[in-house]
Amino acid sequence: MQLEILISKFQQKDEKAFEKLYRMYSESMHGVIYNIVRDHALAEEVMQDVFIKAWNNANSYSAEKGRFFTWILNIARNAAIDKTRSKTFKNSRKNLDAEYFVDILQHSDSLDDQTDAIGIKKFVSQLAKKCIEVIELLYFQGFTQKEASETLDIPIGTIKTRNRNCIKELRTIVLN
Amino acid sequence: MDINAYIASGILELYVAGALSEDENKEVYQMMHKYPEVRQEVLDIEAAIVKLTAATSNIKNADLLQAIKDKLTFNAPDAHTKVISITKPKYNWLTYTGWAAALIIGAGLLWTLNQNQELESNLNTAEIENAYLEEQIINSRSVLADSKKLLNFLRDKDIISVPLGGQGEFANTYAKVYWNKKDNSIYLDAQGLPEAPSGKVYQVWSLKLNPLTPTSLGTIDDFNTDDNKIFAIANANQSEAFGITLEPEGGSETPTMEQLYTLGVVPAPAP
């Protein structure tokens, strides 16, 4: 219930509520954005835009339409993808296609202390490729169930259950 | 509905991912309110995803929040003026109307003041005209009184009328004396004389003929400025004739005969 109050305050332009929500979700949004643009400066720039956009359009959010996290996640993904479509981005970077979020996890030595770095790494090492793919598309890229099923060439129903099982596995690792 | 089967379907994981349709989202929302275990499941899924996505972040810039706050002008003095600016149009409308009203009233006042001054000026003019007319009436009355007095004098049966004819080179000049022997006064009508040149005055003489003895009756100093050219002069002499000469200012002891303009003999009284 506390989150609902926080969001309602945020919608009433409460600066403290904004700060609190920022601390709750900024790292997560940055991870998603960085995974798409793969550039530190650019990721920070996009994240600023995302939270400014969220502040300015706070009233367009409604709990009936979905989770607040999902709402801001959607803004972040769209903003990051928009950035990758810009001309300057295309000219500077060409080869991103084959990369998944796991690359960042596997190659990074400086994962934030707040996250359960060891647990996540363990999870990633245990995850089957089919889990990595479906999580990448559904959460990091914002694909719909249908888009994911077409991209991975598997039935829609399979996407749903496979994803359910992968997240279940994730939860046992990161949430105890 | 079998809640466990609903949870196990995987719809809640897609809900958090934002991969559902609008209608499906509404349905999950209602289920969350209806069943606490659905709600808890969603919260757990969300927490796991937040952790996973945050793990891929390697955010270095701690000032990022401050940068965003600066861009949103939090804590800045004009953050509050921004709020005020919403009501600004109202304020402006009132101000403009106020100023317009003030201007109209001001203009009205000026106009009234102007009108008042004009009326006062008109009143002044009327008063001056009034005073002028009053003066004219007084003047007319005085002139009328003078004329009546003159008329009464001329009508007196004892009046002797003596016409004075032009002399020598002044032949075209003339004058007339009305003499009342009883009150020893004459009226000289000198309309037939030209204006006296500057530095000169006309002098009136009473004459005895045998021997010729002139007696001055005085100079007419205000001849040029007098309107009707009729002058009242005292005369106690037993005059036999009257003459008028032009003399230097102040008059002369004896008449200058070269400058004798008019002369007339008193007719002998009827037997």
C-alpha cells in the first residue's frame, strides 16, 4: 500500500516522492538502457530524459493499466531504442545485434554492492540459453508475447510457460 | 477460479514485463485486488526483475539525480514562480481591466475639469460683458442727462444765439455761441473747427467793439478729445462779439489776429 501512496504523491508533484522512486528504480532503468545503447555517457543521458519524462507525464500513469515499474520500464526501453535509431548512434555503433544482457554481467567486475552480484552471476551461469533469450526479449527489449514467439520461432504458449519457469528460477536465487 | 492455476499460467510474469494487452492488464489488476496471493506473486516477480535489471547497471555518476533535479528546477527559487504562473493570466486580466478602468476614469475627470474651466471662462466673459454693458448704460444715461440739460438750456427763452463765421483763410470754419445772460454762461458749439495742431490750443475771446477790447474766456484744452465739441464756459462780460483764435499752449494775453478762426457779433436785442 505504501508504494501506491508514494506514486500518488509523485503524481501530485511531490519532489521527495520523486527522489524515493528514483532511488528505487534508477539502477534498474539504467541497466535496461545501458543494455540497449551500450555506452555509459549515452545511457546516463537517456536515463535523465526518462525520469524527466516520467515527472512531466506523471498524470498519464494509472494503476489500472499496469505496475508503476512496468510503466517507467516502458518509457526507458522506448527512449533507449529511440536513441539507437538516431543517425549519430547508427554511425558510431554498428554491431550490437548478438549481444544479450548476460554479456554485461559476465564481463563486469564492478557490479554494484547493492545487488546480489554473486547470486546474479550464479544465476546467469546456471541459466539455460533459452531463459536468457526470453528474458532479454520480454524484459530488456520490451517485446510482446507474440513478437517474442515470432522472433524465437516457438509457440506463444511456450513463451508464457518458459518465461514463468525462468523467472521462478531467478527468484529462488535473488530473493531467497 | 483456481488461483494457483492462474498464477502458474505465467500471465503475471508477462504483466510485469508489460507484454500484455490493455484488457489483460485490467484483468490482472482486478485479480490482484481480489486475491492477496496474486498480488504477492506480482510483487515478488517485480522485485526479482528489478534486481536482475539493476545488476546490469554499472552506473558511476552519483550526481545524476542532482542533474535531473536541476533540470526539473527542484529547489530553485523559480520552481515556485512556475506554479504561480498558472494563475498569472487571471492576474493579468484583472490588472489590465483595472488599468483600463483607471484610464477611463482619469480621462473622464480630465474632461470634466476641462469642461468646468471652459464654463468658468465663459462665465467670466459674460460677467465682463455684463459690466461693460452696465457701464454703457451709465454712460448713455449720463449722455442723455447732458443732452437734456443742453436741450433745456437751448430752449430757454433768454438764450441768445451767436453764429461765428470763418475769417480770412479759415473761411470754411464756423462755430456757434449760445449765451444765457441771466446765469452768465455760454455754450460754445465748436464742431466747425478743425483739430488743433499739437502745441496749440483754441482760445475763446469776448469782445467789446468800441473801442475793440478782447477779454479771454479761457482756452479749450480738451478740444481734440471732446466728443460733441460743445463746451460750457462762464461769461460775466457785457460781450458785443465772440471770437476764437489759435494760440500757443497755455493761451495768450491778447489774441493773435493772424490766427483768428471765427468771429461773430452779438445781435442787438429786439426793441
